[in-house]
Amino acid sequence: MKLKNFFKSIPTHMDYEGQKLAERLFHIIILFFGVVGFAWGYYIQQFGATIIILAAGFIVSCLLVLPPWPMYRRNPLDWQKPRPEKADTKKEGGKKKQK
């Protein structure tokens, strides 16, 4: 029971600004590791080194972007309150009957 409550207490949402930040961070990290990996692989003439560095960048970006860290939840949405339901009053006189 305690473990179930612990998992339910973990926030799993991210606001729109947080999604934008996460996507931008993901692109920057992948681009940086791609350029560094290409330069290092070209320097030592090993394509495998390029792939390993790019994979490391992918893992780092996944660790920074996929969990909903608090930095991605700084701008919560202010939802409107629901309107009270009104009783349906249909007027039969204004509609034409189909033949």
C-alpha cells in the first residue's frame, strides 16, 4: 500500500512552457553531442566513437528531458471553473416538422 501511494504522489504532468523547454534542451544536447562526436570520430578516424558519443548524448538528454522535473512545471494553466448546468428548454413551435 505504501509503495502504491508513493507512486501516485509522483507528479506526471508538464506544462506547455515546460514541454517547449524540454524539446529545446533535447535538441541542444543532441546537436552538441553530435558535433563533438563527429569531430572526435573524424580526428581519431573511428566512426564507432561518433556513434558512442551520440548515444551518450541521447542517454543524457533522456535523463534530463523525460522525467517531469520541477523546472518543467513552473507555469501551470489556470483552468476556467465549470459552468453550472442549465435545464434544457426546447421550444417546439419554432421548428418545422419533417414530412
